[in-house]
Amino acid sequence: MSNTAMSDVKREIRRLTSGLESRDYANFMEELAMWAADEAAMADYQPEAYGKEAEDEKE
């Protein structure tokens, strides 16, 4: 992911969470982290489902 895309995601998260209380913000970020970890694991496990070639198919 490009630095620009990551910056856009971070900016949007800040915008959407700016009104949250501290505990709600922490809960949101924890849930987001779990979702992101699950998505990354699935992309590694099923790269074709995410538009990527399997590492062993590249060679």
C-alpha cells in the first residue's frame, strides 16, 4: 500500500473517531486492529481472493 493511501486511511479514521471518548476510541482501535490482522491473515492464506498471486506462483 502506498504511503498516500495509508495516510488517507489514518486521516479518515481520525476524522471518524474525533468525537469518541477515550475508552470508546480504544475499543474502536482494538476492533479495527483485530479486523486488520484477520484481513492480512486471509490475504496471506488466500491471495487469489485478494487479487494477489501466491508467493510460490511468482517463481
